[in-house]
Amino acid sequence: MKSILRYNVCVRRGSYGFDAPWALAGLFFGAVVQLALVAVSFAFDVPAAGIAFLLGALYTLASAGSYLYTTRRGKFAVWGEELGRIEGDEQVLDLGCGRGMVLLLAARRLRGGRATGIDLWSGKDQSGNAESVTRANAEAEGVSDRVNLVTGDMRELPFEDGRFDLIVSSLAIHNIPTAEGRDQAVKEAHRVLRPGGLMLIADFRHTSCYEDVLRGLGVVDVRRRDLGWRFWYGGPWFKSEMLEARKPGSNGVEARSADGEGAAVPKVGRLHQDAAPVKDVGDGA
Ligand SMILES: C[S@@+](CC[C@H](N)C(=O)[O-])C[C@H]1O[C@@H](n2cnc3c(N)ncnc32)[C@H](O)[C@@H]1O
């Protein structure tokens, strides 16, 4: 079963670009410069410098390889596993959906539910980022009938309170330049999450701050876990964490009724279970 899911995640019909393409280009450029310096060092008979530059070039190339793997493969595999908890009828919101990697993986698991993605479509944060590209990806993946795209800022979500069962975000909130702005985005996510709903935020910086904001809002069911090497953006020093939080609700299982009115309907299912073995990380992130 697991191998079938992996296969499905790998078979992508959309086109998803590269995260922060300037960072990846910088790593490759750095490696080329160091390789040129290796040649110069040996040409001028300074072998010690040549060896130092060679080691630097290999290290930078390894970082570029890790980054390339994560942005093209690893993050898809990780999110494919995380989203295994979706049952099919949820209202899902993806903050900073970009070209739709998480959004469309979630949509593929939905039957009656809908997946909404909100973004400002910044080309600096993801190559070729545009609403039209995400829409074309939704068509290509065969899920456009259950996907909404909204152009907007995650610091000011244009949705009513308690609208979503599941809120996801991948490598997006850290792009907000100020701490106040990032806090505001997390507060907004909490506002539009229904009582008993689940939040999954993957990021490579600031996750401990997101946790503090949620705890300040009274969320006690919060944890962070290391997402492992498949989510390294260049190496273990740029590793990512998953922040997983459940908004308090009546018995923790309050759910949206079939007519969407948010009545307290007991709901027990995979969305209420852990996706992966939990390995908490400390406060050092
Ligand atoms: C690195 S990309 C990640 C995209 C997608 N989540 C993925 O993992 O493929 C970060 C995304 O966050 C979006 N973004 C940055 N700041 C935003 C904001 N304040 N509101 C909405 N989206 C934002 C960018 O436009 C970009 O699409």
C-alpha cells in the first residue's frame, strides 16, 4: 500500500518549479567559481589553495544536490505521507500554495471536500509562480473541480472564522519579512481553523516562534518534529520541521456538519491521528 502511495506521489502531471531559485543558482555559481579557483591555484603552483578550493567546491555541490533533491522530490514524498490522514470530506487551506505542491496532493485525496490555496505568487520565492500556472497544474492533475485559488496575503485571510478542517503550509510563512507579520499569519490561520481542526506547518526557520504564538492563543496540543533529510535545503543546517497543532474543541473532535454549519458532530478518523511517528524537537530551532 505504501509503495502505491509513493508511486502516486512520484507520478506528477503538473509542473512545480524550484523553491527560491536564486538560492539554488547561487550554490551552483559558488561551486563553479571555486572550481575555477582550483584551476588557477594549480596553474600558479599553489596546491594547498587548490585542494582547499576543491573541498569547498565539493561541499557546495553536495549542498546544491541536497537542495535540488528536496525541491524536486523530497518535499513531495514527505507531504504525501503527511496528507495520508485526509479522509475526503475536509475543507483544506494551503497558506502560500505557490504552484500547488501541497494543495494538489491534498486535493487528490478529497472527494466531497475542497482545497483552497492562497498566495501572492512571488517569483522570488518559487520559479514561474503564477495563479495561471497553479490552475494549469490543477487541470493536469485532474483535481480542478475541487480546488479554489485565492490571490491574497496570508496575514489577512479573506475567510470567516472556523471555516477550515485542515490548514497546511510548506516553506511559506518564513518568507514574510517581519516577526510581527509572521505572528499575524499564524494568528490568522488559527482564526480560520475550526475548533478541533488540525494545522500542519512545515518550515526551515521560525517554527518555535509559530509554536509560541499558538500557545499564547491557548493551543496546548502543539508539537514540532524534524522532517529528516528529504526536507533539507542544502544540508542538515537548513533542515525543516513540521509544526503540528490541534485547535481546542469540544472533546477535541468537534467537526463541521454535513451542511457546513460547524455544529458539534463527533468525528473520528485519520485526520485525528498522528501521520508519522512523533519525534519532538526541543526549543533550539
Ligand atoms: C517557497 S514557496 C513554497 C510554495 C509551496 N508551498 C511549495 O512548497 O511548493 C513560498 C510561497 O509563499 C508565498 N508567499 C510569500 N509570502 C506570502 C504572503 N504574505 N501571503 C501569501 N503567500 C505568500 C510565495 O508567493 C510562494 O508561493
